[in-house]
Amino acid sequence: MQVGFLCYNGKYIPAADPIFTADNRSFRYGDGFFETLKVYQGQVLLADLHFERMLASLHLLHFDIPTHFTKAYFVKQILELCSKNNVSQMARVRLAIFRSDGGLYDPINNLPNYIIQCWELSRTILELNNSGLVTDIFPDVKKSCDKLSAIKSNNCLPYVMAAMYAKQHRLNEAILLNPYGRVADSTIANVFIVRDKVLYTPPLSEGGVCGVMRKYLLKTELPFKIEEKPLNIEDLENADEIFLTNAIYGIRWVGLFRDSSYGNATAAILHEVLHESML
């Protein structure tokens, strides 16, 4: 049970208080999406990119967007909530948005509701992982390649099952494929490989989530060339390095994929570049 407070449609209430009915559309249909953000020393990191993605998701899912749904509005509430919960120095924040109650698959209205939650993070989250992650392919579910596949949907069943598979097989992360047998993303991250000093990551048309850290790397001047390119299992096996990215961990390097092992020289440099540019 979470202690402290959460923010429900702008109101701060005890996190343990019930707030949903059985008619909640996120519960019924996964009708909504979420953002996972990191707060560091009283600042929401990569706020511009998070709220750019949030607005794109609202439009794509045909929500009626209130005029007050701005970056400044949500940043203020996120920071106030972190302050109330005494986690302003380092926090994980989840902003979930879902459609108003009512209707079956077809909604009665398209007004958004939202919940903001936060949890304290350890400062070790700022460090590059000491040991390389152990990864493999999740074979049971394929990620679709359509206009909804890039959204951080409230319907997370492919990732839930992938996370369970990873735990059962003693993996740190499982990689999900699209229907064509190519890499989409991983359980909680986007996938990058390094080959001959060039960074490659699948384009969003391959089915991966539009990750904020992925987008930040693509738009930032880096000491490496970076390209979007479809990746298959053979590309992973023949890579010089593999690393995973998301907004909470930044970069984590992979040490083992199946029978192939990897170093972290490029990941270590990128980690330092991100640390200097973001914090």
C-alpha cells in the first residue's frame, strides 16, 4: 500500500483512499496512457519531451483536451506532490490519464481524468549499472506496428507478460519482437545497438514505444553517429554493444544476450554525456 499522497484531478488526497468505481474506463478497457518521469533536485527532467508526448497521445486517442492541460500546470502539481511526500530530491513519478466513466467500448464523453503518483528513488539510479544486464527474446507475444504502438498505453499486457517471462528465466530484461520478427523494444526500455562505432535503434514504425530518452538521444549532439534502422535477432547477436534507455534509468548496458557477451565503452561515454547535459 502506498503511503503519503497522490494527486487526483488536481486534488491531493491520501494515497490509500479509494478513488475508482468499477466503471473506470482504464480498469475496464485500458482506455488511456501514462507518462513515467524523473524528478531530480526539484526539477522535472526532460519535461518538454514528456509533455510533447503527452499532448500527442491525447490527440491520437481523441481526448477533448482542456485548455489548462499545459506543461506548467502538470509540472506545478508534480513538484507539489513530491514536496508533500518529501521526495523532491529524487523521485519516480507516474502521470496516468484516462477517459471519463461511461459507455461500453464507445465512450459517453472524451474528457480526460488523471492521477499523479510519486515514489522516492535511490541516488544509485544516477550511476551506470556495474554488471551488464542479462537479456533474451520474449517469444510469446508480438508487438503490433500501428499508430497506437508508440503510446505508453494503460493496457500493458505484452509488457506484463514479458516481465513475468524475464523473472521466470532469470533475465534482467526481455526483448519484444514485432510480427515480422524484428526488435520492437524491451520490457521497460528502448533498444540500441552499437556496431562499428555507429548507434542504431529501431524506428517507431517497428512497434516500439516513443521513449523520451530515446528521443533525447536522437535530437542531441553526441560524439557518435546515430541512426534509426530495423534490427533483427542477428543484429543483436553481432553487435559490439547493446544498451537500453528510458526516462528513469537513462542508459543501462547489456552484458549478455543469449550466448553473446558485450562491453560498455560506448554506454559509459553516453552516460557521462547525459549526466552533464541533463543534471
